[in-house]
Amino acid sequence: MPMKMTSTKKYKEYLQLKKIPSPKELENYYKNIYFQQTKGAYQKKYSSDEVKYIINNLGIISIAAERVLRMPFTNKLFLDLGAGEGWALKHFHSIGCKVTGVDISGFAVKKFNKAFLKCFIEADLKKFISKAIKEKSKFDIINLTNVIEHVFEPESLLLSIKKILNKDGLLLITFPNDFSPLHQLLLKSNKIRNPFWVVSPDHISYFNKKSFSKLSKRIGFQPVQFLADFPIDLFLLNDYSNYIIDKSKGKQAHFSRIDFINLICKLDKQASVDFLLKLGEIGIGRNLTAYLKLK
């Protein structure tokens, strides 16, 4: 089991664990434990409503991306770094992209989206990017979903990605919105006792809208917009739905999030995108997706 660690230190614009696991420990953890034991956002199986929720979230992300690109996705080269279960590969392929996925383990994509093993590469992300740079490979859309918080040197990773992103390309970075304004309110009002989102060895680096904006601008990206997902931590403001104080409330919060997103997408997906972009604009959401262009 990952050990909770509330000890972080300021590192440039963002926070990192004070005690960082070794590269060997992390490689073993992600290759042999993370997917197989359903750590993080990954599951052994999903209900039909959960699958619909995953698809709807990806639809929201891609609609927001299309607004930035101002052109259809047809034949766009899409690279998913940290492809996980392969859902993004499946979705972006369905809207016309030529997709490639990379991750340190193919276990999850084989289980959930086996058809996309043909465009999946099992490799260390850093080594894959280095090879792509040497081969002068370029991509139109590069996606990292819940990856950046896991790496030792986020800045180095982003700088290397710049070298394989087309000049008019788009970089999508989804990360946990940690130490957010909502989190600060929860701590200040004693709704939670400590920053429960600080967990080792899973997450090494911690970002919110403010810190990620500063980092991305400093290294040569322009944040065009931020998209929020459902701000599930709102449940922590209510003593009767606080799933940190009462763990039995967690599943109810999870399914409420799913029902809400599926409902608003059914009613009007474009308006749903508008709504979540506005939440992202003020930095409220459990996860944020940053839409980055090269300066």
C-alpha cells in the first residue's frame, strides 16, 4: 500500500515530496504494482455508467481541444504518453486521429482496450521521447493524463516534449488540482485534518492552476485555457457527505460525480464544456486539464 506523506517542500513554482523514492523503486512500483493492484484511477472493471463517464470526459476534453485548434482532428497525429487503459487512444481514434500510446506497462490497455495494442508501445516515457527526438518525430496533439505528478523532474519532461510537438500543435496535461483554493478552504475550516492528497510513492509533484501556469510559461509554453473535471471535493464541505472523515461516503460521492457529468453531457455537451472551462478558469476541479501551445 502507498504510504501517506504530508511532508512536502517548495520546488520552484510547485511542491514536491521531501522524501522522494528512488528510480528503481518507482520503476518496480509502476511496472508490477500500480496497474495490477488498481492504484490511482485505474480499476479492475467498470460499470456501464462508469464507461459512459470516461467517454463523456474524453469527449469534453476533445471538444475543448478542437476549439483551440480550430480545425477537425482528421489525420492528426495523437500521442498519449502514459496511455494507461487506452481509453484516450480509443476516443481520439474514433474522431479521426492517428494514435500512438506509450506506457511502462501494457497490462491495463490489454485488459480494457486490447484492439489498441497495435498502436501501443511498452516503454519508459523518457526513453521513448529521447528516441523520438533522435528520429525527429513530431506529433500534432500530445496528451498526458495524470502523469506529470508521478515524475521526478516535471520541468525536464515538459522541455523534452517541446521537441516532439509540432509548432502549431497542442499539449494536453491533466493533473490533480492539489492545494487548490477549495483545498485551502477545507483545511482552514477544519473540514479535513491534513492534505490527504499527498501520497507516496504515487505522487511526487503537486500542482494547481497557479503553479502550473507559472511553470509552463517559464519554460516556453502558453497556457490557452484550463478545463476542470467535477469538483468532487465539494462533498467535503458538508459534514454529512465528507468522505475523508467517513470513508463509507466515498462511493456515494464517486457515483454522484458520474451521474452528474453523464446528465449534463446528455443535456448539452457544448454547454457542459463551457461550464467546466469556467470552473477551470477559477481553478476549481479535482483535476485540471491545461491546454498548452508553444510560444
